Amino acid sequence: MCGIYGLATSPTTYTKRQFKTVKKVLREIAVDSETRGAHSSGIAQVGNKTKIHKSLLPSSKFVDSKGYIEAVKSLKDGNYILLGHTRFATEGAIVKNNAHPFRVGDTIGAHNGCVYNIEEMQTKLDKQCPVDSQLIFKAIDDNDNIDEAVKHFDSDFALSFVKTNPMVLHLCREDNRPLYVAYVPSLLTLFYASEATFIENALIECNLDGEIYSLNKNTLYSYDVSKFSDLQTNVEKSDFEYESRVYNFSINNYPSNDEFDDWTGYNYSYGNYRPLYDTSHLYDSNGRLIESELEAEKQELLSCYGGNPSNWFFDEMEGMWSYLDEITGQVWTETQLINGNFGQSEIDFDEEEENAQPIRN
């Protein structure tokens, strides 16, 4: 459920060979991170020219986009930190603006996880957010220490962020979310990702040595790139108190044979559960569609997926909802939306492109 990745590098100038290697490592990590979320992608370049690039493309295509390439090139122009993210949407529509990273005040960050007490935190922080992750960065921006920032949240999180000092990368996680780092002394560069194998595969592909470590839970790691040396990062660590959720998982929790005929099944989709294919409530006793029920279900679809209301339509022949993509002219069924195959072909919007309008805006 979402992936975070990125790097922090010493202000020492790369050689051409080093820069080529760094680009390749980051690209490998970014592409692998797509397995954790393909609904949208983003990367922030932080330093002399801080800028956030977002796209509705999956990461394997985003790495060839203008925004991603610009972010990586900025490492040669006074930017020393890159914050990447691959999104699996659980709260908020799939639109470009809801892709990570986010800028909230002086804080730029990316989040893997969920916030479960959204209404409470919106009231406490006096902020309405389309994506739950923005609440966490609002709290971080408002507080001087991570203890105060997270103590009122009921949340799972792994976080990467930069606050007031553009030379310091902050990483942390609680018990339910993974986060790994590897420092490559020959490049004076720290790489991080949500899964160790993403980093391991990239280092192997580039013939690099580097120890991969899991970050301790409830510890804020602050990497000042000006302190990177040939041996170590000289990271500063500070522990914080946080009580993580405890989850109980059931294996093979399927309905019995007697129940199966009435079971419609549920798929998880962008922050809401929607029963699939059970459309009997849309018809009256004479088999005619009920307009009020259609409109209510359309509103539910909009809350799950977003989009232009006039582009949603109920296909009576197929017995399911579909959406007309105005850009490509393609029709997407709800099943395709749930599987994350919605509009990922040619849509790529930079944060600064004012005229670009994503189809779900």
C-alpha cells in the first residue's frame, strides 16, 4: 500500500560515471516500487531549486517523464535530496494533486500508510485535506519534534520528509510499515525504499557494495548531507513514543458453500469498499431502473474514484458501471478501475502546468 523511495547525497560534485550510476540505481528502485502502488507517482527535488513533480503514470513510465528526469538532473545543480512515492490510493480521488509528495508549509514529504482518525485530526489541526497523509505533514510542520506531531494520530506510517533545512532528510516509521536504507560510500549517497529487495536489486544491477538496514521503529533518523563521509552518514537519531495498531489476520476466510450463492464479494478500492456486480437494488419490482438509486450509486462511485459525473454511466447489458475517458476515448469498467488500470497510458502532469486537467479533476 504505497511505496516511498529516494536518496540523499553529499554536496560533493559527482563525476560523470558516478552520476550515471546514481541515476541507474534510483531508476531501478523507482520501477520496483511500482509493485506497492500504480495509481500515481511523484518525486520532489529539494535544495536550491525545490520543486515537486506529479503524474498519474505508474512509476515504470514516470521514470521517463519530463518531471522525473528534471528532478534527477537537479542533483547536479544544488539539489541534494530526492523524495519519491508510488501511490495506492486509499483516501482521496486519483487525481494529480492527490499524488505524493506533498508540500505543507515548510515541510515536503511522502507517506506510506493510513490515517484512521481523519475527522478528529482535521478538527485538531484545523485543516481539511483531500488526502489523509497531508494531515501528518501539517502536524509535523506545526510542531518542533516528532513526538508532538504524531502522538494524537491513529495511523500506520513510514515517512520521508524535509522540513526547514533543505540539507537534512528525515526518515521514520512505526511498527506496521517498513523502511530500509543503504549508504554507498563510493558515491557518498544514501538510498532508501519501502522494501529491502528494491535496494538490493538496484545495487546488484550496478555492481555496488552497500549494507542494507531496516530502520528501527519509533526512531527519527535525520541525515545531514553535509556530514556524509567516506565511511558513514553520521546520522542523528531520536526516539519517540508511538503505540502502533495490532492487526489480526484471517487466512482463507471465504464463505461456506451454503452462503456462496448470496455472496457478492468485496474488493478494496481507493479508501472505500464497494460490493461488485450486485445491482439488484437499482431496479424496481417491474425491472425498471430507479433514477434515485442510480444517482446515489453514481455519488458513491465519485467518492471512490472521482471523475466527471457526466462520464459515468450504467451499462444495462453488462450490469455494471463504466467510465468514459475523455482524453483517450476509452471506456473503463469498474473492475478495471479497481485493478488500477484507469487512465495510465499518456497522462503526465507537472505541478506547474496550469492548463493540464486530469480526467478525475
